[in-house]
Amino acid sequence: MKLGKKILKSDTVRRALCWIISVFLRLVYNTSRWQHCEDEFLKPLVDKGEPFIIALWHNRVVMMPYAWRNPKPISIFTSDHRDGRLVAYTMGWFGFDAVFGSTHRTEMKTIRRIVRSLKSGTLLGITPDGPRGPRMRLKPGVVAMAKLANVPIIPVTYSCSRRVVLDTWDNLIVPLPFTKGVFLWGEPITLPPNANDEDLERVRTLLEQRMWDLSREADRMCGHKEIEAADWDDYRRGGRDRK
């Protein structure tokens, strides 16, 4: 086992690291110029006062605390894996709660708790390609949750001009200070009443495509080529997205 993984086994070390990350993110945001494009799709949902699910790719999670500019609290659905804990603890410094589970396999008691929370008005943020990939491939869990809770799903993304793209399974985007960036919210998707399996797959495919298009547009606005989704066949053969 590598030394870094041994160190990160300590919950105290993880929490301290996440505090440092949160300080860095504040530095990035406050030294940069950001464009928020939320009036067309997000604002109408917020004005209704009804719950919804926010979907974003795992590699765009870093600046997401600043995508949400509303005082209404959000719960972040993340894995109980080491990486998920890092996300949860970092988001905690910005006032976000965490719900631990998986978009692939989640215990029914966790799903029921999430659905109850959504029905009571809680907003949920989720990375539907986490926690281990494949990159930018949408797993069906988020659509199933939306059906059970009868809530819409809205995609969100960000990009920035000065950044580092890490050689991780998700190609995590790390912004740098003194950058120019954009937060984009996409068109919400509402499942039809009494949606069947075909409807769920259609919505899953539609949401995946909208999330690709949104991220591609954000990257284009910031002068970058798009980050492509992982190849399913490569993933099944044990390619880089499983590391």
C-alpha cells in the first residue's frame, strides 16, 4: 500500500486535508472572475420551492459549492469510499450535508431515506458516474431516485481557463487562482408519470447526453477541448477508469 493511502486512512488527516482544500477553493473563487448562467433553467425550479436532484460529473465537483448561490441547503450523495469521504468533508466546510451510498448499489434503507428527504423538500446533489467510473457514464441510480421521489433532475457543470486536469479515473479538473470560469445549468428533466423501464432508460440516455453537451459548452467557453466520456468496453476490460 502506498504511503499516501496509509496516511489518508486517518480520519483526522482527511478532515485537515479537506479544510486546506476548502481554503484553496475560496482563494480560487475570490481571485477569479466567474459567470453564473442559471436564470433560464435553475431559477424557475428554485422559484417553485419544490425539491429536485442536481446531477454533475465527478470531474466537475471541485467548484460546485460556488455553483449553488441559494440559501436553501443541499445534501450531497457520495460514496463511503475514501474519495467520497474527501468530497463530503470538503463540502461540509461550505455547509453541505452528506448522504453516503452508491449510484450503482445502494441499500434500500438509504434509498428510502433519500426519497423521504426529497419529498419533504430537501435538494440532493449527485455525481452519477461516481465513485469509481466509468468517467462521464451515467448510472441508472439517479433516475430511479427521481422516479421514486417524483422530482425533476437538473444538470450542472463548470469550467475555467486556468486549470490542471489530473490523471485520475475521472480526469478531475482542478482550477487555479486568477482564472476565468463559468457555471452552467442545463434544462431539467422530468420523468413521465408511471414511467416504465423503457422510459427510465430513455431519460437516463437523455440526461447523460445533456450533461455531455453542457460540459462541452463550458469547456468551449473557457478555451478548452472537451473531456470525452470513458469507453464502456475499455472499462469492462479493466482499463484506466477502474484504477
